[in-house]
Amino acid sequence: MPRVANGPDSLYVEWPGGHRSRHLYFWLRENCHCPRCTHPDAWERTADFLAIPLDIAPASVRADGHGLHVEWPEHDAPCAGSFFSWDWLDAHRAERGARLERKVRRRGWTASDFGNGLPRFPHREVMGSDAALLAFLGTVDATGVALVEGLPDAQGAVTGLAERVGFIEESHFGRHFDVVSRANAENLAYTAGRLQPHSDLPSRRHPPGIQFLHCLRNDATGGDSVLADSIACAEALRERDPAAFELLSTHSVTFTSTADGWDIANRAPVIDVDEDGDIVGSRLHPALLGPVDVEPESQVAFYRAFRGLLSIASSEAMQLRVRLRPGECQVFDNRRVLHGRDAFDPATGDRFLQGCYVGRDEFESRLKLLRRGGRDFRET
């Protein structure tokens, strides 16, 4: 059993594994789960932050095999006493080292990692079985991409699959969009030309989360899909040219998307890193890069760095090539996985894909619920 020691303003726990954690008394008090401090159904805090003294200390502390029992002195925020299980305390240790231990880091992939092609999941199973849905979403979460096969030959089937995961995330393209070659195209995706590796809509403050692309017809010559992992691409740039990586991950630049029906712009770094410096994705999009507005003396370095990342993403080693067939739906994390396509000849046949997005929060929530397996959320 962990050993507990009281300090002036914190409780210290010595864990059997040898590590030690510190828990501020105020932190323990405001995290109380008793019925007077937390709503029993909504499981949201009802205790008044301002009514809890910042220098509060326990009236008593008792540890047993189940966890920690804390009684508090009388104050303006009523409390029936706090209980924290050892599992809960361990899972919420606030030290940076503990947070990094809990953190899930994504390992980048190259084309050779998919020697057997993309992971495939039958549409009927994904739609009818939570176990199959969990396997599918877990793969997208881990690798950033998967393929669902056997979708009905019907427009709108892609939104049905997406809604199995979460709410549709609308954009200025609407609830869903048709990827076809057409006259007066307001987006390069609606032409027959080659699309360089890119992430969708970096011109938006919150780019789309998970993208679904359902192939309805693909008879034209050319038009193969291209995928690349931006985590692997950015990591390769960091190894080859640390200064270029630093520039693209710390300096914001403007991305723009303009047409008769919209005018959208956003400033953000090209490479997306988290607070620990781990790469989580990119906003690489050569076609939507606005007039570069970093300082003039930094522009040559920026262009060199941008070209370096794009060159890596365009290399044969990084690019996974896929020939989508009718009934197949390519599903990928838009922040992480760059996508593109070869040019195609509309005179040789039809190419028609239908796509939509699901928000990242909805995707992650659905995955967590499936992993929870019906357990009461208050136990986590």
C-alpha cells in the first residue's frame, strides 16, 4: 500500500514502485467527488472555488487498502468528506514526469510499413459491431489511416459511415463534398490535375479532424491516391535540418482560401508540435499558402524549409500509393496524414469520390467510450 505523509500545504504519497507524488491540499479539496461537491449525474463540480480557502488543510487523513479518506475543517463550501482511490490518485499525478509517462506518442510511418496495403475493415461489420468499430477507430488513432470496404454504391453512404463515429463537421464545402472534375472549379480538388501532398483547409482556425473519402467511381486513367505521414516527414526534416524544423514549427504564416462564396484566412505554423515538442501533424498545403508574411530577412530560409518538408513528403519512400476502388472509403486523420493524388484523364472514364469530415473531439470521444466498454464514467 502507498505510504502517505503530510506537508505544510500538500500531501505526499510514496508509491510501491518507488516514485513520489505531491498533492496540494487545495487540489484535493476541489477535486472532491462527494455528493455535496460533485453533481451525482452530470459528474461536474458544484463546489464553489471561491468558498474554499486557498490555504485549506485537512482535519484528518486516513489511508487504507482502497485509497485515501480525507475530512476537511468546516468552511463556506459544504463537503461530506473526500475519498480518492489509489488508482485515481496515480492516474492524476501532476508531476511532468508522470504526465509524460501517461502520454501516448505516435510513431511515424513510411510507405514500406504498409507492405500489405492499408488496414481494411468491412463496412457491414463496422456499422453493426462495436468491437469492429473499436478495432477500426483504434487503427485510425494509431496509424492515422485505414480503409473501409464494401460501402453501398450510393451517394450519402459516406455520411452514414461517418455518423457511426460522430457528428458531421461542416465546412465552407458543406456537410459533404463531391470530388469530381468540373468546369469553374472553386478548388483544385475539383479539377483533374495532380494534387501535391497536403492537409485540408489550413486556412481555417480549426482545420477538419477526420476525413472520409468514399470512392463511387474510379475508371479514369490516373488518379491514384497518395498518402504520407506528416509526423515521419517532419521528423525527417528535424534530423536533416534542425534550423528548418525550428522555423516551420515556431513561425506562423498565413494560409488563404478564397472564392466567390468564401474568403477565409488563418495564421499558424506549418509543423504542429505540442507543449513537449512532439510532432502531432502539419498544415502543409502549397496551394493555400498565402503571400508569405514572415519577416523579409527570414523569407529565403522559410522557403528553403518549406521546400525541404514538401520534398520529403513527395519522396517515394514516404508516399503510400493507393488505387481506390468503388465501395472503398479512405479514412484518415487530416492533421497527421497528408493526402494527394496523381493527375487523371476525364476523357478515359469517370472519377467520383464523396467526402466529409468528423470532428477530432467527436472521434476521440467515441473511441474512449468504446474502450470504456460500458463502465460507469464515474469510475474513471
